[in-house]
Amino acid sequence: MKKFIIGFGVVLAFIVTFGVVVPSIQLGYISFWNPKFQSVERTTFKETKSYIEGMTMDLAKYYGEYQEAKTDETKSVVKNLVRLRFSDFDKNNIDSYELRGFLVECRGF
């Protein structure tokens, strides 16, 4: 009977260790490192050619809308859209001086 209780205790300790403790440690590991990995992935994505080209095309579209705007109110709306959409976009990624100047004018930097 004593061997049975000791064996049962060992099995129970094993189940608790690998059923509760280990997953808790893994969850803590994932919750700590996962945001850091995602941040690196996002930074890497923002440096890709397709992202930069897509953002430049969007800026060209907004520039065309700004040029076609007839009222100051419409121009102000387009400037605000550019300011929000391109707030963290690096202006040095834009090859066109005209578009770069438009971005600087809209953002103020």
C-alpha cells in the first residue's frame, strides 16, 4: 500500500509538473518574446520594396487629388489624410522630389 501511495504521488507530481508548470513557463516565454518578434517583423516589412512602392503610389494618388482640389477645404482634407497615413514613413524612401516635397509640406517635416 505504501508503494502504491508513493507511486501515485510521483505520477501525480509528474502530471502536475508537465501539465501545469511547463505550459505556464511556455506561456510566459511566448508573451514576453512574441511582441519583440512582431516588432522586428513589422520593421522588416516597412523596409521592403513592395511596401515602399505601395506607399509612394498612395502618395502620388493623394498628390493628384490635392492638385485637382478646387477649394482650400478639400486641400486641407487631403493634407490631413497624408499627415495621418504617412506619419511614420521615411521621406528618404521617395525618389521623386516633387512627391517628397509634397509629403514634407503636408507633414511639416
